[in-house]
Amino acid sequence: MNKILFGRYVPGTSFVHRMDPRAKLILSLIYIVAVFMANSWSAYAVSFIIALTIIASSGIAPKFFWDGVKPLIGVILLTVVIQVFFGVGGHVYWHWGILSITSDGLLNAVYIAIRFVLIILISTVLTLSTSPLEISGAIESLFMPLKKIHFPVYEMALMLSIALRFVPTLIDETEKILNAQRSRGANFSSGSIMARLKKLVSILIPLFESAFNRAEELATAMESRGYQGGEGRSKYRVLNYTKNDIIGTIFMMVSVALIMVLRNWS
């Protein structure tokens, strides 16, 4: 079973680790938008160099990034195949019914695969270098202006923090249940689709039971400690922008500007 890295945090003291989580979140979104707007080989080459530079600045082993891409290879390939056979425009190499292979379809398929990989890489950097608590705190801080229109900022931040915290726990729990069922002779890779779906019941029932038990224990713990929402609560970790954030912002702005300049270059 492939490890999903979402919600996992690798402690460190690298340049990226020391950045403010709000800056990392905003700059990651800006990079993703720039990647979607790129539509030339030169722009994607620069995008890859930027991603590799950020990965090197994070000080995280390359294996983690391969582990982030590996579980989504099937999704990437499916998207590429759909684009190849249903893309239109340019020279037609092959045509049959509603299916066709064209030069524009092949080019767009490659572009989509590159976009997927780049977005996964930059998202992996964000999640591995930023703890779930920091991510929820950053989102709470960024959404704080919406509090004036009575948007439940604190409740949203709490739900996000809990969700991010328990995603790795539930993944590990699923893997333990799978291993336990396999040790009892269960085979989840054979049989028809319906047979496989029926076998999943032996995984889902204990997984849901474990999730509900954890939720009940968490609710009891919060209630016993007198949690009444985020209003008026102080914070142990106060978010502050530093020179790392300024350097990171300048680097990203220059990089995005370069991608936009190269956007229409072949």
C-alpha cells in the first residue's frame, strides 16, 4: 500500500521550514496558478527549475517527493489518456468515431502531466515542511477579515486542524486493518469488481468504528477542558513574517514574472 503524505510533517530547520506558514500557503497558490497559465516548453522548464530549487531549500529527502507522486500516477495517466484520445486541434494522426489522436491533443496531454507533477511536488513541500497546526493557524489568520461578516473562522480552523491531524492516523489505521485481514487469508486483489467491493466491508466497518471512537474521545477531552470556541483565546505560537518570507516572496515573484514572459515561447 502506497503511503499518502498528505497531513504528514517532517521536522527540520531549513529555509523553507523557517518561513511563515501564511507566506508558504500564499506563495504555493501563486506558483500553482502560474503553472496552469504556462503553455510553452521554456515556461515549464523554468517551472521545474523553480520546483527543484524549492525542494533543495526544504532539506527534505527526494524519496518523500517520489512517495508523494507515486500514489497519483494512475490518476495522471488516466487524465493523459483522456486528453490524448479526446483532444482536438492540429494535425490528425488517427481518427475513429469520437476518438482521435491529434498533435494538439498530444501536446496538451504532456502539458497536463507536467502540471500534475509540479503541483504535487509543490504541495508536498508545503505539507512536509509545515505542521497541520501551522497550516490551520495560517488559514485562520488569512480568513480573519471575514469575521466581520460573521464567518465562523475559528470553527473552520478547528475543523481543518482536526482533519489534517487525523488524516495520517486514519491512513495508518487502514494499513493496519488491511494487514490484519491479509494475515487471516483475505485477498483484496482477486475476484470481480463486486466481489472486491464486498471485501471492502471488512475494512470499512472497523475503520469507521475506530474513527467514531476517536471523535468521541476527542469531543470528551475538549469538553472536559472547557473548550468554548476560539473567541478570546491566546496563542502559544504567534505568526510573524521574517526576512526568509521576504526573500521567498521576491524569489517567487521574479519566478512567476519569468514564467509569464516565457508563457508563449515555444
